[in-house]
Amino acid sequence: MKRMFPLFLSALLLTGLLASAQAAGEATVTLTITGGHETDPRDRGRPVVLIGNALGVTPEIFRDAFSHVKPAAAGTRPEPAQVQRNKAALLDALGRYGVTNDELDRVSNYYRYRPESGRLWPVKSATAQAVIKDGAVVSITITDGGAGYSSVPEVAVPGHPDIRFKATVGYGRELKSNGSVAAIVVAGR
């Protein structure tokens, strides 16, 4: 019986804390994070911001390097000789930044996708929660930054359309976290 008393007391205390938080008008809600997979029109659907950062170069440098590539017509595969010429053009432009053949293959294979399939490159959705008290955001916690965001996603609180957020996306060489949501702040009402 002695063991049950502390457990009962803990449950009673927790119930009191929850009632107190609800009475204070405080609630923890899961934020809605949508979009964030748009690409620059110049890149024709390619996630250049992700590819460039994964290779350790800016999107502009990768975009310039890719301008020397001759892609195959939509729905076709390039001839093997064209594949070799394309790769040589990329390595010629990117090699001065330390990009190796193996690194180019690793990143290119990871972000390879066919837009006509309706699927994107590897994407992991971000998750976050906010504590709302009396209609105002008290705190925001990113529980998982996700990955694969090529643009800034939209963030919202269900039931509070007047609260606006601004997200920041972080990029880097690690494929599993490249394009992750790094921060979310309240942008106003």
C-alpha cells in the first residue's frame, strides 16, 4: 500500500497541473507544415539548392556547371557517350571546388527523380509544436526538422489563421538533413 500512495499523489499532482494549465488558457498544438518543394524556374524542376549544397557549392555554381550539360529529351534516356560528356562537363566545372566523381555520383543518385512519376526526390516532413496561451504563441519546438525542403515551407496553427510564422531552412552536405527546417518564429498577426 505504501507504493501506491506516491503514485496516487503523483497522479493527483499531474491532474492538478493539467487543470491549472487548461485554466490558464494554455495548450500545446502541433503545427501544420506544408509545401517547401518549389524549385527555381531556371532549374526546370531540379532541386538545385539541395544538390549544390550537398556538393558543397552554391546553387549558382552548380547551375553554371549544369549549363554545360546536354540533357536527353523528355521521356528518353541519353546515349552513353552523352552521359560521359555531361559528366565530364560537370566535373570540369565542379572539380575546382573539390567535387570528385564519387561525390557527384553520390549526390546525383540521391536526388535523381522523374517528375512525370509524380514523386519528389527524398523528402522527410518536418514536425513542430507550439504552446499557445490566451491566443498567443508562448514557445515553438521543432521536434523533427525533416529534410528535402528546396524552398521555405508554410507553417500554420490549426484554428488560429491569424497567427503567422516564418520558417528558415538549413542546407548542408549531409544528405539526410539537407534542406531541413532550422527555425520557426512568429512573424505577426
